[in-house]
Amino acid sequence: MLLYGPAGTGKSLIIGAVTQQIIELCQSKGERFGVVNINCQPINTLDQAVYELVQTVAKNVNAEIGVPETGVSTKRKYRRLYKLINEHYDSVIFILDEIDLLVGRRANDEPAYSKLLYQLSRASNTNEIEGRVSVAALTNDPKFMEDIDGRAESSFNPRDVYFPDYDATQLREILENRRDAFRQNALTSDVIPLVAAFAAQSHGDARKAIDLFRGAGDLADEWGDGEVTESHVRESQEEIDKDRSLKLVEGLTTQKKISLYATAAVACHSNRSRNSVPSPVGFNVYRWITDELDADQMTRETYVKYVKELSTYGLISSSRKSRGRGGGMYMEFTFTGDPKAMMKRIVDNTRLEAIGDQEDLLQTIVNSQSRELHNQ
Ligand SMILES: Nc1ncnc2c1ncn2[C@@H]1O[C@H](COP(=O)(O)OP(=O)(O)OP(=O)(O)O)[C@@H](O)[C@H]1O
Ligand SMILES: [Mg+2]
């Protein structure tokens, strides 16, 4: 099987719950059904993955691992795995959670997950495993199967099970079942519907819905309020949004970070109203910073393009402005969040630290650049 769908849609939970039911069903019939569940996220190589499988089976059946972690071939680990399974189970399911993350070390090789899927799903055809074998691969990468299909030797022909985003009604039910996390009568009646509505609107991810639910409770606690209300939910959602947009910044390229930093600096330091940044001022500050850092300098068009791009993440908004009387057009950028927090996030752990230490100088540059535009 291939279980795929976006984050927090219940893939890991459901496969666990369903296999648990099968274990119980088989037990009542005297069949030994083995569930070998590993998460591939921390695993780097095929060899490690096979070792992890051995370790998991050994733990399940209370046996010795029987093979060292390093210094022996992957083949020997497979052999140990099959031996343990043949001795203890009549049938087995391998659950390979977050399979797409098992890529192996070398980028150009066949990815480790491809080999692992091939070998496990073939193990019963070749009689290496005597009983029946199923393989369930879990992923939230929608392109995953395309990649597998492109590999000729793959014998993994899964039945697809798609996990779509949860809607508000489903999220409400999931949250209702977690009422017991709160003191009796602590939840006012609109809390669960509101959390479900927020979550359904933005992602349909049960994990995030639960986080928001808990966050609202934490806030009520923190503020010493006796009950959790709509305002706790709203505030908690705001905190989450803020944090998310700041995390986004970390993934930007250096040039984009510098562009954003320059723009944020203008928003913070200038005396202009409401954080708004005219692109010519932003660009001049950008140029000053690239000089200071001895970094490449992009053209004004590129700078504007980079900053505009960030509006697609909802970090800033941009609009066209006229200088008036034949003075041409320029862009004006406005921050949705706190530009100061953004600057701080950018200087942490980047080359821009050098600039972060020159607050006063930066302020002077920003002021003079702002005046210049004003006088034009
Ligand atoms: N149908 C459900 N009923 C109750 N809780 C659920 C349900 N679906 C998901 N959850 C809860 O939401 C959280 C996320 O679910 P789960 O880990 O199964 O998602 P996933 O699809 O595996 O996500 P990812 O792709 O990020 O691994 C878990 O805490 C889980 O218990
Ligand atoms: Mg999961």
C-alpha cells in the first residue's frame, strides 16, 4: 500500500490503529501477525534501515538482535531479518513511515527507499519470507510514486490510499475526543468550533488543530482565566502565524535575506508612517549593506523582484506609487508583521551578523536615504 496525503491527515495514526485491529483478529484465530513499523526520517542509508527493521522485530518478539550494527554486510542483516520473521510470524506487514526521507547518502545513486521497497516486496516471491508479506509506505510527497514508477526494477505495485485534508466537521470530532485534556467545564462552547474552523480554513492538518487547541488552553492558564474562550483561540492563532512567517525567513537565499533585511531596516528606522518602505530607499540601503558585507550586488529590478516575491508568503504587501508630476513610479512595501523581529531573525546565524552590530550607522543611512527621496 501507498498511504499518501498532506501532513497531519492521520496516515501514521490510522495505519497503527488498523494493524492493531488485525493483530487482535489474528490472535483470536491463532495466527501470528507481525507489524514492523519504522520511521525513516532519522535513517540515512539502506543498511541502517535494514538494521532498524531487525532491531524492531527483535524487540517485538523479545529476541536477540543477533547482528552487529556495523561491520557486517547489509545482506547479513536482511538474512537475520528474514530469519526472525520466519521463526515468529505467519504473516507480516512492514510499515515504512516517511519513506521519501530515506534517500541515502549519494545523490546520484538509486535512492535507498527504492531498493528497500523492491527487496521487501519481493521477499515473499523469492521465498525468503515464508508467510505473506505486505508493505505499507507512508509519505506526504505527492510525487513519490512517479519516482518509483520510473525505476524499472521496482516490484512495488501499491494500492493507493489517499488521505485528504480534514474538513471542519471532521476536525471538530477529533477535537471533541480530546475534551478530556481540559478541566471539566473549562471550554466555552465556541472554542472547539472555532479551532476547527481556523484549522480547516488554513490547512486541514489535525496535528496543527490540536496544537492550536492546546495553545488556547495554555494562554487561558497563563492569563489566569478560569475558562478557555474564543479570544484565547484567536490570540493563540496569531502567535502561531507570527512564528511561522519568521521560520520562512530562515529558508531564504542570502540575497533575498539581504533584500528583506534592508527593507525591514527602512521600515523600522524611518519616521515614515506605518512601516511603509519606498523601493528606491530600500534599494539604496540594500546597496549599502552589500558593500559592507562585500556581497554581490543585484540590480534594482532584482531587488524589487525579491521583495515582491516575499509578499506571496504574506510577510509584506506591495503597491505601486507615483512620485507625482512625471516623476515615475516606484513600489511601496508594507510589513504585515513586526519588521524588528524579522531583522533579528535574519541576523541570527547568517553573514548579516556584521550588520546587526552596526545599528546606529544603519539608522543614519536609512534616514539620509529617506530624506533624499523626499527631496527629489
Ligand atoms: N482521525 C483522527 N482522530 C483522532 N486524532 C487524529 C486523527 N487523525 C489525526 N489525528 C491526530 O493528529 C495528529 C497527526 O496525525 P498523524 O501523525 O497520523 O498524521 P500524518 O498524516 O502521519 O502526518 P505526517 O504526514 O506529518 O506524518 C496525531 O496527533 C493524531 O493522533
Ligand atoms: Mg506521519
